[in-house]
Amino acid sequence: MTSGVGDAVRRVLRVVPFARPLVRELRARRVYYRKLLDRPREVLIETTNICNLDCPMCYSRQALREKGFIELDTCRRAIDQAVELDIKDVHLYTVGEPLLHPHIAEMVRIAKEKGRRVFIFTNGALLNPELGEKLIDAGLDCLTFSVEGHEAGRYERTRRGSKFQRLLENASAFRKLRDKRGAPTRIEVFSDVSNETKEELTAFVSFWKQYADGVQLVYLANQGGYIKGIQNSQVLPPAETRRPCSSLWATMVVLWNGEVSVCCVDFEGRLIVGNIFESTLKDIWFGKAYKKYQLWHVGQQFSKMPKCGGCDAGLINIAYQIEELNRTLENKYPRWLNEEARSAKREARSGQREAL
């Protein structure tokens, strides 16, 4: 099943140059095995864990964790602590819809004033021209639309609560505003790849290039085991052959109430390692709880962490992309996979052997 999806992705990369930003994303993930990073590269700040849609491949609506919106002072504290840890990228979202927050543009502005790069990931249903203007004026670096398909039927079946035509109008208006202002804000489109959609990727990418600058494709995963019945999820291999999740070294997650999690899909808040009101991100990062989780992953003790034992995200989205797809891309686009990247890959293989 995965090979079929991989073949479809490779066909897209051959015939649609617009899909090539995926190559850069793959290269960025070369930190996967650099276990001794002195800091994460990004912080995800949960503006809210509430969503306006009800998508079947997302657990957000079913989660029992208390719902809420981050306060501006909490967001500012998280950003200040990220600066102290020299984290460059601030992502203003986790498992909810960030544009629901009435002060989302102000949060972008706060992060930009601290010299951070700022990213928003949205379903786009609430992106009216007034809000789009505020986000661009605040200095947003990248806005990514999370979509499904390129026609109304599939989109509205999976993005329940949204209308395809409204999304197109919002995306078009935002791009026109961005271009009129000459703003550097990058616009991307994100989509899961499944057995149902893998044969439509070329048409999908061709359609969305009129609205965005690039596309991100990832394989549909079960989000820490929360989502049941994902058809193209593989059977997880034995623990001794699995590899650590890159998020434990690349990403810190601050929930709306100030708690810090190690996972970007911690819907129920079961992987908490601290709180920014009781400590700092720097202290949490170097703390015993965080390092314990990292060591468990290095030691293939995934089941010791809630939800990690049954999660297939690392298997499908990381291992497959890095190893199989990256080999194909290295032959086709060598300018993006330079000697530095190849050296990092050699270090990764060495690190894997040491971990085992």
C-alpha cells in the first residue's frame, strides 16, 4: 500500500515542478537522527484546542481535554522563553483552528517583534479579507491551508462544516492581497495522502498551484493511535526495529494553559513535561522528564509513553519519506541534497547503529 502511495508521489515530482518544495521539507527533516541537538528548532504554541470543523481523520472534536484559548500574556511568555532557548520558528497552532482566536494577528506581531519566523496552519474557512490583511500587516511568514482533494464533493465530505467554494474565495482573496502588498508571506497547501487520493495527486497539485506557492504532502497517520481505521496505516513493526520520533528533538509544544507537551498531537495532554509558569522552556528542555522521554525512544521503549506505542506517524511520515523518497529525489534534484545533507545522512546511519 505504501509503495503505491510512494509511486504516486514520485510521479507528481516528475511532472509537476510546483510540488518540489516537498524536497526542501524533506531536507529540513535531516535533523531526524541528530540526537544531541542543544535546542529544538521550533515551538508550537496552542492558540486554542477548539476547531470549527469536524473532520473524520482528526480527533480534535472527540478530545476530552479542557477547551480554551491562550491568553496574550501566556503567548508572550512562551515566545520570550523560546527566544531565550534560541528557537527560531514559532508555529501558532496545534490541534485546534488558530483563526478562531480573536487576537491571532497580535500574537504574530509579538513573535515578529522578537525576530522569530511565524507560521500558521489553518483550514481557511475563517480567513476573511479583514483578518488576512491583519495577518499580513503583522508580518506572518507562512500561512498553510489544510485541505482535502480538489473538488467540492471530497472536500466537503472530509472537511465537515466547511464549503469548498468559500475556501477557494478565501484563498484567492488572501493571495491577491499578499501580491498587491508585495508581502513576503508564503502560502502553502497541505494534504494527507491516502489510498483514496493517491491516484489524484497530479491533478491535486495542478489545481492548487493557482492559490499557493507550494504544497506539502504527508501520509495519513493515526495521530498517536487516536484515530481508528486509517486504511493505509501499516502494521507497526516490532519495537526493536522502530526508530525514535523526530518531534522529541525538533519541537516543543506549549498548550493554551501553559503546560508543555512533547507531542504535536497530544489531544488529551498526556505527555506533559512542565509548565511555563512554573519553569522555563530552557529548563524544561534540559530537564529530567524531557530527557527521560527521549531516552525511552532511543531505547525503543515506546510503550512507556502514553500514545507512542500505537502511533504510526514516525513509521509512515518520517521513515518512508526520508529513506525511500529522499533517495529518489537525491538522484533527480542533487542541488537540494548537497554534501552537507549527505554527511548528515551518514551521521544518522551511524547514530542508528549506536542506538541499536
